[in-house]
Amino acid sequence: MARTKKDLATLVSFKSVHDARQFPPEECRKAAQFVADAFKELGFADARLEETPDGSNAVVGLRPGPPGAPTVLLYCHYDVQPPLDDAAWQTPPFELTEKDGRWYGRGAADCKGNIAMHLTALRALGDDIPVTLRLVAEGSEEQGTGGLEEYVPQNPDVLRADAILVCDTGNAAVGVPTLTTTLRGVANVVVEVRSLKGEVHSGMFGGPAPDALGALIAMLASLRDADGGTAVDGLAHDQVWDGEAYDARQFREDAGVLDGVDLVAGGEVADLVWARPAVTVLGIDCPPVVGSTAAVPAVARARVSLRVPPGMDAPDALDKLVAHLKAHAPWNVQLAFEPEQSGNPFKPAMGGPAYGALREALEEAYGRPMTTVGQGGSIPLCTIFQQTFPDAEIALMGVEEPKCLIHAPNESVDPGEIEHMALAEALFLRKYAAAKNG
């Protein structure tokens, strides 16, 4: 674990945000090269950087196992979200800092903590690795530009495996071994509303003059019902989650809901975050409060995200979202739509030897029964893996848990999670090889 902390400190120090508008591209390349070099030391002799269609670099490599051994693909990503509000960080975002038993820093959990987990597991096994290993470390997962999603079907032989460990999720809570068994998909769109040739004085023209921002507000409000639940015309919102429950009090704590503020939509939390669609207004372009004038807005824009549960088709859901906004636009305002990221939900097939070995490994590593959860977030690459390698078992796991605050200021990881999950991964590789060869 001392080496693990050193590795993670180096990884966190790279400002590997895949967005040249915010950080130099060299930061991503330095992070990628560190990953390639670290895995080369562990027997991935051909570990290298491969450019993906979006211009980012994926780290790929192969470590051959014994003849006839099954092949396991290890997935992770080295790019991170931007730090957001630097002033909200209690520690330097790109400096791994230990505080109250946790390690803080951007990417400490998502997903550089999972890279450290892979390295720790393989070091624990040393030369006794009974499977063939493949590696892919993505460089643009957080930006959703789809580089690896295009690379995979174009280069199937580089990544083909019997089992794929997608290590970009985590446990239900610290110390609770968990596999993620569903992911919601995503469908994003930017909507623009125009109502006037230009802004006009609200005193002279306010009243009959159509307010573009007011129209946009009405459209966005129509996306929720009286209880705050998602209500996109034509989309079912009565699905039920059939796995582990999510206690409402725990959800309030995990999500940081303020005292006295109600949860929305009603019903069971697990249904709402893992089994049903959820709409979120991610941002609005309009006159800011500071600097605004007495004028009727002529144009306003919003970025709307729709999380799509298993059983729904993301492109179809996006079409329904756009149709809903058109139908609820008042005053015949002019509309323009810019579709963005779209990815289908994911649900793996379970019950094969990899899942059996993972259950045993997780329960042995943690000393308690394994559970399963869904994830409200999206990893479109999982669907690409499923389509490209239909016979592979795909499992989602990792070091992330609710207290990590991934994507937010003060991201952190519990080092005990890296330790236990690394042990579970090492045990899995042994147990899976035995199950396939037995």
C-alpha cells in the first residue's frame, strides 16, 4: 500500500482533463505515459499509447499467460473531471492529501484510484498470474467524446477477452462488497429559444413582447410533474428496481440534501435512480443577474440531460425529449436543437464463471456477503463491449463509493477500499483461471 499511495500521488498530480481549453494536452499524455510505464514493469511488454478517433490516447497492452489460459481485459480511465470551484476544495485538487483517513485529490477515486487498484493487485500476484491479461486505459471518458467507443470495434483483436473488468464504479458503502448490475444510458440536447430580433426595453415593450427566457422556463418546468418526477411525454416512469434497496436517509446523506429539503418524485429511491428515466437541466445561457438590464430577453438556451434506464433506447428517448420540448413551447417561439452525447443503458448477462469467481473473491476479501446495485450514471463503452464481444462476461466494480464525491470538489478515496478491491481482483484472477481450467 505504500507503493500504491506513491503511484496514486503521481497520477493525481497530472492535470489530465481532456479539454485543451482548460489544461494543456501534455498533462493527459504524461498521465498516459505513466500508466503505460507502470504496466510495462508488470509484464505488459508492449504497453503503448494508441490514438483514438477523438484525438485522445488510450493505453493498451498485453501480458501473456500460460497456454490455454482465459483472457481478462482490465479497463480504467486516466482522464478526470476539471476541479470546478477551486475555492470549494479543502485540499489542493492535484495533490494527493491524507486527511481523516481518506486520500483527497481530483481523480483519487474516479478513476485513478482504480488504476492504482489494478497495479496493486498485479504486484500482489507477482509472476504468478494464471490468466492472459489485456489492458485498456481510456483518455477521454469524462468528456464523452467517444474515442474508445469507436476504437473498440475497429480494433477488436487488441482487446478481445473472455471476461472484462470495467473498473469505474464501486461499492454501495465503504466495506460493502458490491457489483454494479445495471447502468442508465444518457441522452443530452441543447435547446435554443428565440422570440425577438433583439432585446427590447421591458418598460416600453414588456407585457405583449414574448420573453425567450420565460418561454424556456415554461418548457423546462413541463419536464416534471407536480411531485418533481420526470414527466417526458411518451416515456414510461413506473419501472421497479429488483435488487438491493437504497435507504432514503442514506441517499440524503450521500447526495448532500440540505436539512428540510424534500426528495422529489416520490416512491422508492432505488426505483428512481436505477430503474427510471431522470431529467436534469445542466445549464442555462441567459442574462446573468449581475449586469442584467431592464430588457426583455430575445434568446435563451439550456442544456438538458436525460438518464435512460435499462429497457429503453437512448436515441428514441432523445427523440421523445425533443418532441416534448417542442410540444410545450409557448407563443410559437422559434426553436433550435443540438443533440449531444447519447448512449444506451447497459445490463450484463450474469451467472457465468467470471461472476461466480468474482462473488467468491469479493466475499473472501471483505469477509461478508456481496450485494448488487445499479448506477444512475452512464458508461456507453459497456454497450460497445457487449456488442463487439458478445460472449464475454462484463463486470462493473471499483473503489468508488458515495463518500468519494466523484465529479465534485473534495473528491477522495478510502485507501481501505483500494486495498480490499485489489485483494479481490487478485483472488478473482486465480479463481477464474481455476474455474475455466477445471
